[in-house]
Amino acid sequence: MGILAGIGLAIAGTMLQGILRNPLASPTTLGIISGAGFGAALAIILSAGVVAGEYLIIGNAFLFSLIPTFVILGLARYRRATPETMILAGIAMAYIFGAATTLIEYFGEPEAVKETVFWMVGSLGKASWEGLLPVSIVLVGCIIPLMWKSWDVNVMGAGDETAKSLGVNVERTRIFIMVIASLLTAGIICFTGTIGFIGLVAPHVCRMVIGGDNRFLIPASGLFGAALLLGADTVARRIIAPVILPVGVLTAFMGGPLFLYLILRRKREYW
């Protein structure tokens, strides 16, 4: 599950950064992860959701993680929003869902709040063999169309006008990739919790090493994301054994300093 989640989150971050031409774009900054956290909080604390039974948390997290995407797509379609505006809209959605989650936790029972917090920092502790099949299906079903659109994203990196002159439907491509990347993220974090930073760090590291050609950047980011998440989970299980730390904490501790080091070490502009 760690390998599959790392691949999916890293590839989703790569494509979101590519279509928005913004190094801050990731499932976290676009509010996708915050939406999933709110859905999970509803299920855990209030036992309210759109799906009943054992899939209550998973169903809620999946559906609510798609809400920020559709809000951003609505802005792009009806307000002709620029990539910068779409990032700002995502950050606004993250704040809104974060505040709503905090409000629910404030009135929740201590044990339910504890479980919600644990889910929101992300963990592979509840991974099961049964969960691998749906995650694998989502991964394969989303990566294939993203690879198919890799050349279009390369062209869009030169600017919307250049891409249009070469026959790329910029708006349709941006919407298509945002939907697929959001589905990819949602299909993973509804099983693992809100693991952050993988989709932000992995694309940057690979872009510094191999360049910005998405035909090679997509698989490279996926492999590095898998190694980063798997390494973080291994450390989380060993560092103060037998206590197992949530892997989301370790990804932030490992990814943050690594990200800063690479930016400071690489003096030229790589974006």
C-alpha cells in the first residue's frame, strides 16, 4: 500500500504542477486532502455520511475530496480563472474545510476526536490486502490517461498561447487532468488517511535531476514517491518501536528539510 500510495500521490502532484505551471500546486494546496479530512471527520465523530457500514469513512473521504476540485473547475469554466487564481481558490477551500473539521472536533467525544486526528495525519497501519485491489485499479486507470496527456502538458509549460498555436485545447486539457489527478488522490487517501508532502516534494526532486519532460518525469516521480513514502513508513515503525508513529508526520519531517536543502543547493532556476 505504501508503494502504491507513494506512486499515486507523486504523479498527481507532478501533473497538477505541470498544468498550473506553479511549483506550489499539489493535492494539499488545492484543498483535496482537506476535503477528505472533513469527510472522514463527519463519519468518525458524527457517524454521518453518504455510504453506510464499513465503507462510511472511505466513502465520505472520497466524495468530499472531490468537492474542492469541482469548485476550482467551476471557477475555471465560468470565470475564466488563471492558474494562479485556481491555486488561491484551492488554498481557500483548504482553509474552509480545515475550519469545518476543527469545529466538528471541538464538539466531538475525546476518543472520536483522537481517531480523527490520527486519520488526518495519515497512516499505513490499517492497510489491508483487500484495499490493494481498488487502489491498484484507480492507479492504473488514472496513470494511463495522464501519460497519454504528457506531451500536451509539456507544451503547456511554454504558455497557453503557444500550446493553443500547436493545437492543444488548453482549457479542456487542464480540466481533464485536474479531474483525473483528483480521482487518483482521492482513491488513495480514502484508504491511507491524509498523507501530505509526497505530491509536493517528489516532483521537485525529480525535476531537478532529470528535467521537466513529463514523459520521463511522471514515472520518475512515481518511483521516487514510492521510495520516499516507504522509507518514511519504515522509519515511523522503527524509530521508537514498539510505538508506531503516523507516517504523515515522518513525510513532513523528512520531506521539508530535504526540499529546503535541494532549493538552497541548486542555485539556478529549475522550474
